[in-house]
Amino acid sequence: MSEERHPTDADKLAVAAEQARIGLAEGGIPIGAALFDGEGRLLGAGRNRRVQHGDASVHGETDAFRAAGRQRSYRDTTMATTLSPCWYCSGLIRQFGIGRVIVGDDVNFTGGQDWVAEHGAHVAVLNDPDLIAMMAEFIAGHLALWNEDIGED
């Protein structure tokens, strides 16, 4: 009888990173996310599609959350996100009581991750060098779009 392998934080972040790369290839902002249940099963994955959909509410975390569908509870779930969640996405995490957040990059942007942690979610920051480099390059080349995404003038 073989023992099932539970995905590591790096495995979960890799799912979100793939979404970020897809979003970048589509001409969007390279932020991806994935929501996992307590056993490590993928519930839903998504990416920032603000540009693709012309909809300011489609951030990576919200796209993954929507893809996961209704859950009875989110307390045992983990949200993996390639970039520290903005205040909008931090509100989603807090509102639904997502229990754990894996952050791939808080160097280029630090949103509400400390606030999320203060309200009970466990936050693990991995600061993946490839994700940091991808986001830094995107910001440098698309500053106006980046500022629009984070609500800056």
C-alpha cells in the first residue's frame, strides 16, 4: 500500500506560478493563485485577468477562489499566491477565514499579509527568486498598468 504524497508549500506555489506565467503570456499582470483543501487537493486555480477581462475585480486570488466553487468552510484551506495579497484579496482571505496563505513574493509588493496573519491566518513567505524577478521585470516595463492594479496614481 503506497502512501499518498501531500504537496509541499513549494508544490502549491508552483501551481500559482504556472497561472502567473499563463497570465503574462496572455498580456496580463503575472499574478497567479491556487486554493487547496486541508488534504492538499487543488480546489481551484486562477490568475489576475483584469486586462484580459476588462474587469478590475479579477485578481489572482479572486479568480482561484471563484474557480474553487462553494465550500462549506475555508478554515482548513490554503491559498498559494505568487505575490503578497493586496488589500482587496486580503479582505477575501479574512472574510472567508482561509486558514493559511503561502506568499511567493513580498519583495516587490507587501499588501495585507500582516493584517491577515494578525486575524488568524498562518502566512508563509517563500520569496521565490524567479517570482521576484518576473514581477520586478513586469513592474519596470508596465509601471502605469501596475499602479492601476494596486490603486496607485
